[in-house]
Amino acid sequence: MTDIARHFIDGSWVEDGKPAITVDVYRGTDHAKYLVGGSGTAERAIAAGRTAFDRTKWPHAPRLRAQVLLELAEAVSARRDEIAGEIAIENGKVLAHCLHETDAAISEARYYAGLARAVFGRVSEIDEGKQSIFAREPIGVAAIIVPWNAPSTLLLRSLGPALASGCTVVVKGAHQTSGVNRIFAECIAACPSLPAGVINIVHGDLEVSTVLCTHPDVDVVSFTGSSATGKKIMAGGAPTLKRLSLELGGKAPALVFADADLKTATAEIVRGAIAHAGQMCTAITRVLVEETAWDDAAGRLVDGFAAVTVGDPMDGSVQMGPLFDLPSAERYRSVLDAARQAGNTLLDGEVREGHPRGNVVTPALYEIADNSHRLVQEELFCPVVVVERFSDEEGAVASANATRYGLAASIHTNDHGRARRVARALRAGTVWINCHNRLFAEAETGGYGESGLGRLHGLEGLDDFLETKHIYAEFGRLPGA
């Protein structure tokens, strides 16, 4: 068992709250200890962030901010393999994907280190001798609430732009991945240029999250998670009109046209659906297939999903690890039951026997014709994929857009004109062409509809952490001009 995860507040380690233990998701054994903070812990962290924002040079020191982000990138790089292993143990993602996730977090830190020195405003001459300056300034104290399914990259995806913008931060990671959170806290504490109070880290549960989402000294909340929780955060932040950055649920469709390279499309769809056992908001959960290619495409999909190896996420030969916990496995079973009743079984799923926790499952495919069915409409967060038919571009777009989500989608076709037409018509924040789940620091992500508010990654990732200030002056003309 690893060292206990303590809170990091105002530049010091804080031991507050009762100890609790995370679980090895695959083996079911105790793994890492952490301290469960409460409302007082969260308030202390917010106060430290407020003081650092109001009384230090941090909001006005872009070179310092860039230096801290570069130091953080180096600290995380030095512990890359350790972090990836901890992610695999605590959330069940296969190790190769955990390494990729950690590399993405390092990339985020380096990318936003560059942007920290490139936050520019603009100037406009309104009329002769009358000038407006539009300055971009940090909004204040940011609360970052990180989920369990990608605790590395989803932390840096918000922390990077928050720091680059000049905000101070309170981070609350998922308590289920407190072993990962502890290492990141140690990496942050090891940054020699970081002023006290700029980054504060609190471990805890709903009590801590509630304080972060309602406290008047928190100016912006950045949250990744379910749409239902996002709505609660909106309600909690309403009395103080907090800025919100929300990446929420998804129901990503993959549209397969008859002219697609079906071999490549199948491989991309399988990878896109089984990533973290479907426990990603951008995971493929619907496959829409053109009618004239149905037999060939459906057969390839069945073969591709049936060949997926499942089991221990630390085993390099395994393509898909377990579901996160036993409630997730129970939800998977209920989804299978509903899908068998609602449509045609293409590939049935199962819970594999003989595994310690009963959460090792197989991918499943079901054809459902009614796109109003709850399995088409709801985010399932497990490796169950609904397969649907369409006859033309208009039908494909109408079906793809028929849910309240709009986070991501992919199009598979060799007709580049069609790809552009359909991508333009889809109501999704990201559309990939002939691939899926290509995510990187330079490219904004975010959703339409109930998939969220704002954008993360990229240049626009700074926007949720910045205010625009208008400074106006009338200075006249030179005498005799």
C-alpha cells in the first residue's frame, strides 16, 4: 500500500480528515490511503487561493506561470511510468492507454506553458483622440473537479489553461483515484517556482465538491462528468453566477457509408468503443451503417468486437480492462437485458466468470431500429454498442443528431465532399473523419446540447478562465494638428 494522500494547501501538506482506502479495480484488494477532507478543508484551500490571487504577482506574471507549467511537465515526466501504473490499478484502464493519457497530460502542461506568454488583448481607436483597450485578465479562483476515468489528462486539461490565464486553483480529484492524485500533488509541490497558495489540492467526496461549487470566493468551476451532475453544479453556482466550464455526457455515433474502407473503419470503431471499456464520454456507443453496406459492415463489426481480449489491465496482451466497479457491472447486465428485448442481437455480451470482482465483461452489439429507445438516447458508460441503419446522408445526419448529446462523432467514407458536408451538419463539438478519439492539447473539445458548456484544450481553453476588461481614454489631438 502506498503512502497516504494528504491535502496540499497554501504550499504546505495538511493532514485533515479520516483516512480511507482506494481499491485495485481488477483484483478488489485495498490499494492506496487518502484523507477525506470536509467543508473546513475546502474553505481553507479556497481562502489560500483567494489570498494568492489578490496579494501576489501571480495574476500579472506570465513568465512565472510559464515556468511553473514547464516545471510541472518535467516533474510528471519523471514519474510517468509510476503514474500510468497507478491509473491502471485504480480505474482499470489498460496500461498502454494509461501511458498515453499521462503523455497527454505532459503535453497539456507544455502547451499551456507557451500560451501563458501569449495572452493578448486588443486596441481600438473609436474616434479621433479616443481609444479603447481591451485587456484579458484572469477571472480569479478556479475550482477544478476531476473524474476517475482519466485522472491525469483531465486534471491538466483544466489546470493548464487555468494557470496560464493567471488564476489560482483548488483541485478536487476523484477519491477513487487518490493514489494518482497523491503523485500529482507531489509533482506540484516539487515545482520550485510555484508560489504558495496558487495550487491547492483537497481530497474528499461530495461535501468538498459542494463547497467548491457554491462558495462565493470561487469564480469559475471546471468540471468533467455526467450531465446530471453538471446540472446540479449549475444550480449550485447560480446564486453567485459562477462561470462554468463543463464537459459532460456523450453518445458518440460513428457513421459508416457504403464507400468506406470497411477494414479500417471496423478497426477504428472497435478501438473507439472499447477504450476504457466504454467508460469515456467520447467512446463510440452508436454505429450507423448505410443500408447497402449492412451485411458486410455488420459481419466485420461482429468479428472485430468478438476478438477483443479482456482482463487484467496490467497485462500487455489485454485490449480492454474491467468495468470500474460492481455497480457498473450491474448496470452492464441491465443494459444487456434491455437490449435483448428491444432489438436484434448481433453479438451478445457477458460477465466473464472466474475474475475476482465480477466486473470483467465483453463488448456487445445490438441492432435497434427505434432511435427513441432509451439505449439509443442514454449514455451507457459500458462497452455496449447500438447499431442502426440509414439510407442516405440526410437520414444519417437526422439519426446521429437525434439525442440530446453532442460531444463527438466520426464519419467513415472515401468521399471527401460527403465527409465535409456531413461533418458540417452534425451537432457535435468534435467530428473525426475516418478515425475516432484523436485528442490533443492543440485542438479544442467540448459539446453541443447537454454535452456541456465551453471548450477545453487549444487556444479557446483559456477563455473560461479569462475576463475581458475595457479601458477607455480620451486624450485629444496634438496642438495645431
